[in-house]
Amino acid sequence: MRHVIGAGRALSIGLGLLLASHAAGAADARMGLEGVPRYDNIIVIEMENRQFGQIIDARPATSPHMTRLAHEYNVATRYYGITHVSQPNYVALMSGDQQGLVDDDPWYCQADGTPLPRETAVVAGEPDPMPMEDRCGGHAAKGPYADHHFRVPNFFAQLDRAGISWAMFSQSMYVDPKTGRPAPEMPQYPTRTQNPDLYSLYVAKHNPSVNFDDIRESADFYRHNRTDTAFFRQAAAGTLPRFSYVIPDLCHDDHGPRGTLQHAPQCRGKGSGPSPLLTSGDDYVQTLVDAVRASPLWHSRRNVAIVITFDEDDYGSAGIQGCCGYHPADPNQGRVGPINQGGGLIPTIVITNHGVRGVRDDTPYNHYALLRTMEDSFGIGTYLGHAADHVAVQPADGAFRQTPVLPMVPMFRIAPSR
């Protein structure tokens, strides 16, 4: 049975929950804040560059697994990216703001277009040992350019302070075969220099842990960055951290390979049907979901949630749609460049082991809403950046009405039998 949550009703419910958050938390030991249940484990799987209709119920079918999951579990029908391009969306999800980023340049790029000196490009307490070959090319483009590394409040730091375990799980990230040490700070792996016929499966622009100075410089940085092999192993053992952030590589994230990369064994022959790229990503998502649903965690009394989302749409006609703590772009302004302009309507699915099912939630959400929801679920009462924008804003010129950032309560509710 499908349960449709209308936007107006959800907004009023959400605003009421804001007022009752602390009372609700006190009344139920399993409750987080704002009516969001307390989850023991949250797994976020972030895909790339697709509009809602390209994935969910697409005709012809491109992503049958995600479509089935959306109908079996819960789906947000008005969930938006923050902006274009990729990197600022990942940063926004983890900090409540895109921090001035409008491009995908490496984390070591400075506002003047030069890379950090190696002695100050600190990774896990030491100067970055990896090649810093990628240029800060976005500086030459028209428009603003900012530091790509920043010392700002972020979700990883919130989790650390709360004693909540977390890890990035990045498919195809380089790991030194001799030491076992990963290299999440590498802008891309393999690099074009390392292998001109196979490069850029892993890209650091999709790993926001590298952008935050306090996280990247920490001695625990490498421990927090793991491969998808570790994800599958830990899922099977029931030892996943409380927050797992899973980043597929370019063969499996719906972004797609370029040039001769299509001949790589990791990519070749994957997928089927009219859109092999999308079915390849869909198959990988299903593999990740199956690993969690087979985990001892899923079959315990612990509350476990899997969130499948995308960074942004693919620059289609809906490319400047957004909501919730954002400012619409001038219609004459190009899609790439404006700050916080909205990143288009994207698929977002919430799968829980003990939660409600069949919810089709029409409330406007975006990455800030997901961040707020996770903060609530983990009992973190301080909201980062635009995740705190829970009051609708009407500018003096009446140009638009900014919808509030609300927690995604309807899709995270625990089923009554619990």
C-alpha cells in the first residue's frame, strides 16, 4: 500500500515537529530529534548526474532495481540537488553549504588558482605524499573561485565529537599494495600518467572528506577512508560504522567513463538493455543494498537505514530547480557557476529494516534536508549551515519564497509494530 505525503501536509507536520522535538526525544528513548527516529546505522549511497525520471519508472527501463526499491520502500518525489557541478553538492551534504565551490578542481587548489605548497598540503599529519598533477583550471573560468579546502564545521567532525563511528567507502580508490594505506586525496586514480588507457575510475571530487582541513589533516584520516571491498566485508560481519558513505566509481555511479576508459575490464560488458551505463550503476546499487540486507545488523533490533541519492541532475531542462535554503538563479544565467542555485530534481530512496514502507513523500527536500535528518537521527542538536534554515524566507522584492529545510520524517518513521 502506497502512502502519499502531500507537500502542504508534510510542511505543517514538519513545522510542528520542530516545536515538539525535545519533548518527543524525551518521551521515547529510541527517538532522535524533531520526530526523527534514532538510527543505529545510516548508509548513504551517492550516485551521479541523473534526473528523477531517468531512473525511477523510466521508459524504457534503465534502473529496474532502484525503481523496485522506490516502490517497495520509500521515495522522495521532490528532492533536489543544491547546484552544479558535482563537488559542491558533496561538500554541501557534509557541511550545509557549498563553501563557494562552483567547479570540480582538486582539494589543494587555492582561491588564487595555485596549489597549496606541499608542506602545507597536510594529509594525516604529514605533507601530501601523492602527486599533485591536476591543475586548478577552474580559476581561469569566468565567475567566482574559492579555496577548495576549508576549516569549517562539518558532519564528520560532528560525528567525531559525538563518538559516532563513520567511514567513507570509495570504490576503486588506490591502496598501496605494500603498506595497505589508501590514497583518498589523489584527485583521480589511475592518473593519465599512470595508465593512459585506463584512468580516473576513482575521483576525489566525490569524496568530501578530503576538502575539510580538520578531517584530512587528522591522524585518523586514512582509517576513515576505505574501499568498497571493506564495505562488503564489514557488512557481512555486522561491523559497519554507524555512518557509512559509499561512493561508487565512474563505471558504477551513472556518471560514466570517458574515452578509452570504456575498454577497462572494470567497465566493459557491464549493464544491459537500452542504457548499459545506467543498468550497470543500478546493478551495483542492488549489490550494495543486498549486502546490507544480508548483514546481521539488518536482522537485529538495531534501526538501520539505507539512503540512495544522487548529487545533481544531468543538466537537463530541470537543471536549475531547487528548494530549501537555496536562491534561484537568474534565468539568463548559465547553469555552471552560480552559487546555491538548485541542482535539479533527483531520485532519493530511503530503505529501512524496521521502518514504514510504501511512502511516496512529496515534501520539498534537498541535501540540506538529508543532512538535518541525519543530525536529528544521531541526536546532534546543532544544524550545519543551511540545514538550520527551518523557517521559510520571503525576500523584500517578493522574487521567490524559500521553502524551509525540513527533516525527512515520513520516510524514516519506525513501523507501528516496533
